[in-house]
Amino acid sequence: IWGSDFTFGIDYLYAFPPYGIDFSAEYFAKEEKQTFFGITDKVNWRVIPLTATFLYFLPGKEGFSPYIGGGIGYYLTKFDFEEDWGDIPIFAGSAEESGIGFHAQGGFTLGENFFVEAKYSTADVEGVEAGGFTILVGYRL
């Protein structure tokens, strides 16, 4: 949403070649701070996407398996906002919302456990776009 950053998650893949179903949960948090004419705005944004993805594994070589897929997710979001003038608080608020979104992805596995994938997700949660583009590098147990 606000550029690139690290995300953490867990992932479970049930494979029945050439198909697979992937279940995942991720956590993304970002803080932005801007000061203009002595007024500081601080925004804290957290998203937890819970997703299910149908995968199709393309023909590959020994130890290398490319795949594409798409799916649906439930996106839990929390948003905190603070506005200060110097050390004097002017306004503070927060909101928690959730909504359904969709995603498409592609990637590859190396060996049995290592994977790299790119994912684009879109989720409109109460008028705020909670999706975005992510590149994941991971190890499945």
C-alpha cells in the first residue's frame, strides 16, 4: 500500500499434482510519519490476510516447478491515526475493519520446500485498499 516492506506469514500447501491448494496467513505493518508546519501526522496500518489459493503447477524440470494460481482472502485491518502540534495532541483515532479480497499469483519451487512467488491482491475494506503487490520468498515445512 505504502511501498515495499517485510511481511511475515505461515503457509500450508496441499499438493495433488498438477494442482494444489494453499492456505496462508500473513502479517504486514507499516508506519508513516509526516510533519508540515509543525503539525505531525502519524499513521499506523496493520493487515492480516487469511487466504486460500488454487494452484496449477506447470511442467518443470527436476527440482524446479513453476506454478500459477488465484484465490480469495479475508483481510483483517487496523488503522491508527495521531495528529500532534509539537508535543500537544490534536487528534487521535483508530478503526478495525475486515473484508473479502481476491488475488492472483505466480512463482516456482526449488526442491521440496523453498519457494519464490509474486502476488497481486485487491481488497477494498471500508473504502481503503488493503491489497497490493508482494514478492514472497519462503520455506515450506
